[in-house]
Amino acid sequence: MSENTSKKTQIGAFVVIGGVLLLFVVMAFGHLRFFSKTRDVAVVFQNSISGLSIGAPVNFRGVKVGSVKSITLHFDPQDRRAYIPVIISLQTGQIHVVPDASGEREVSLQQMINNGLRAGLNLQSLVTGQSDIELDFDRSVPASLHPRITSLPEIPVRLSTMEKLKNTLEHIPLKDISQHADEALLSITSLSDNLHQELPSLIESMKKTSDQSQETIQAATTAIRDLQVRLDQTLGKMNRLLDTGTSQLDMRGKDLHVTLASASQTLEALQDILSARSVDRANLDAALRDIAATASSLRGFASDVERNPQLLLMGRRP
């Protein structure tokens, strides 16, 4: 009996030790936290949460702080809208608060929400289509809560980048763009048909215009050549005329020099005659005075003869 009892004791101790080791390995390598504190909070979505499943991680800027616990669907007949409350389990042990000056180490969830804590759906992979929930601070998004949908503390939702892109694409007037594109294609088709009909005549007209332009250019070239020949001839004649004029000027240069010298001497003699102190000038002035006196006497005699014509026959009586 004692031997069987010792064997059973050994087997039981081995099983207990193996179970403890197995539990330690699962907790160490499976990241299971059986004794960690968790807190359930709600995130209420109104748009599609495709790709989000139970157990999906909840991250804050890439750091895992929890996981998705449950996903349900609620319909509110009051506003006739469907809501998708997602319950997430936050691991409070993953969140540490830096103490302030007073030593306070606790920050309530409501304070974090007031500071801008928001939750959004994040696409993990385009290949698998799996999504997770990403937490971050964004004060630009107003806090919209749904107390009629859930009684748990609620983290407001903000639109993800993909959802914003989707909403932007939904607001693009694709129908109007398609209609305008069809009209543009019809206009292009009509223009192509018109060009197909009018292009041959246009090409023929352009060809004729080109031929006429070539003829005009050839005529202009011929005229320019003739004009160039005439200009060359004219320039040759002008050169010969200039050469002749130059030679004649050279030949007449001496005569002109003699003439100019004689004219200079004549001008000097005239200047001497007309000088105020010249004897010739005095004689010329006396002769002019005598001529003037004679003219005056003649005018008086003519006047007397005109009054008494007998003076020519009888003369003046004393």
C-alpha cells in the first residue's frame, strides 16, 4: 500500500508541476493576462465595420492596449438608424500615468475623452481586409455619444482615412461627369466626322496655296536677281561718274586755285579802295558829291524850263 501511495503522490506532483509549467508557457508566449485588470468600454459605429472581428486588437498609435470583446447590431426606431456597438476590453495595466506635481497617478476615462480621445476603424491589410480599432487624441472631432444604445462608458468615434476617402468619393458627381464625358465624346466624334469630310478639300486648298506661294517665291527671286543686276550696273556707273568727277576736280584744281588767288587779290584791292582813310575813297566821295550837285542843278534847270520853255531860246536875262 505504501508503495502504491508514493507512486500516486509522485504522479500527482508531476501532473501539478506540468500544469503549472504549461500555464506559465501559455501566459509567457501567448501573451495571456489572466490576472491583469481590464475595463470594458463601448465604441458605437454607424458606418460599415467590415473586416473587424471579435479578438481584433485595439491599439493606441501602434501600442496594443486591448481587444474587441463583442460586436452587436442595434436598431433605434426613434431616429430609424442602425448602430453597431463594439465592446472593447482595455488592459489598464498597459496604460501608465506620469505623476504630476501633486503625485496624482490616475486619469479617468472621461478626462481622456474630454482631452480628445477618439476611436476609429483602421484597415490592417488590403490583402486580408482585416481591421482593428485605433485610439488617438483628436480634439477637432466633436464627441458624439449614444446613451440610448449602450450603458457602458463610450469612446466617441472619428472617421478613418479610408472612410473619409470613401465619403469624398461618394460626393463626387460621377453621373454628371459621365454625362459631360459622353457629351465631350459626341462633340469629338462630330468634329472628327466634319474633319473627315472637310479635310480633303482643305488639304487640296492648302496644296494650291502652297503651289501659288512657290510660284510667287520664284517670281520674287527672279525679280530680286534682275534688280540686283541693275543695281550692280547702276553702282558701276556711279563709280565711273565719281572717278570722272574726281579726275576733273584734280585737273581743275590748279585753275580754281589761281582764280581764288586772283579773287582774293581783287577783294583786298576793293577793301583798300573802300577803306575810310583811302585817297581813292576820298576822291570817289568828292566825285559823288559833284555828281549830286550837278544832278541837283539839272533838276532845277529842268524845272525852270518846264515853267518857261523860252529859256532854251532866249536864255536867262540879267
